[in-house]
Amino acid sequence: MQIQGAVALVTGANRGIGRSFVQALLERGAAKVYAGARDPVAVEVTDDRVRSVRLDVTDPSRIAELSEELADVRLVVNNAGIARPGSPLGVSLDDARAELDVNYFGLIAMTQAFGPVLAANGGGAFVNVLSVASWVGSATLPTYAASKSAAWSFTNAARIELKRQNTQVVGVHVGYVDTELTAALDTEKTAPAVVAAAALDAVESGAPEAVVDDISRQVKAGLSNDQQLIYPQLAREFATQFE
């Protein structure tokens, strides 16, 4: 799919990766970008092609309303997400439910509501911002990783069905990104603009995935023997937190 002249919708567009997606879409010639956020006032509008819209991905009725209002959309970026740190034995069920509600059920609701919109417009693309945690459990973000694993599985399933209506589904995998969420972490991070660029490159090339950084590529390569190649290292890293 070519982004030049397309109409896009980005969820969680008020900051971080979502804001970078809006900018990247404009730079590639998108005709219009709907920037979705729970508080549309929080969306930075610097171009007259940007339209801020109220969107809470945990509200199916609002998603349904938007799918009728935004009938010209051909590209949907499912970026909205939350993470609640904790240990497997310590994370609360309320936090786990909240992560699933946004990261997984929200993605399903957006896909089901806008899939027919894209079909009516001759096809298009969904970009689902996942994570390296889609592929590997995290002892410090266990339920976040679980929600992203669920989103990855749904992404792969949706790709099969949506191909029939000329709609791409791109899964985006990346490790730590330099956003407010990771501000306190002293580790290597990927710039949000790099994530957006890699994802849109995948859209334009017809690729099913954008594997953005080295850690994501390494983890994917190790999945064939994850219990020997990946989890021992994760266990050592987790153990150092208690030394």
C-alpha cells in the first residue's frame, strides 16, 4: 500500500510512538491523519491535514461511532497501549485486566470496526504496534508481555482473513523505545521515529512484520530453542535485581 494520498487513523496519537506515526505519515504524503486520543486536546496539531478525534480503545461504542464517522480511512495504526510493571507473583489482576483491555481487546475492537471500512475503500492496511515481549515472557512486565502475545496471535490470524479484502496487517516488534514509559530506565532505547519509519516501510513494501531493533531480531532468531537460548539469560538478569 502506498501512503501518498492515503487517509490514516492513529490511536494513542498524543505522545510517544503515536505522535511519531502522525508526523511520519505526514512526511510520506498522507492526505489526512486522524489522531486519536482519549483527550483530543492533548494531540499536537501542527498541520492542517491532522484531525484530532476522541478515541478510547476500551470503549466499543465510541469505536463503532468513529468507524461510521471516518468512512474515508484506509490505514489504521493500532498504537495505543499501556504497561503495568510487576512480578509474576506480585502483579495485580486489575492491572492485568487493564493491559488486556487496551493492548488486546482494544486491538480486536478496532480491527472489527474498521475492517469493513477499509474493505469499502478497496482495501488498506492495519499496523499493530506489538513488542519484542510478544515473543518472550518478562519477569518484570509479565502481564504486559502476555497481552502483547495475545495481540500478536490475533494479528497473525487477522492477516489471513483480511488478505481476502486486499488489506495488509503489519505486526511491529521492538524492544525499549525512548518514551515516557521508559524514561527511568538506563538502557539502550529506540527512537519513536525509527519505529514509525520501520512500520511504514513495511506497509509500503507489503511486508507482514517490521522487526525494528537488534534485540527483537535476536529474540525472534532464538525462538526455535528459547528455553536454552533466551530464558536462562532472562533468569540471570532477573536474579541480579535481588543481589
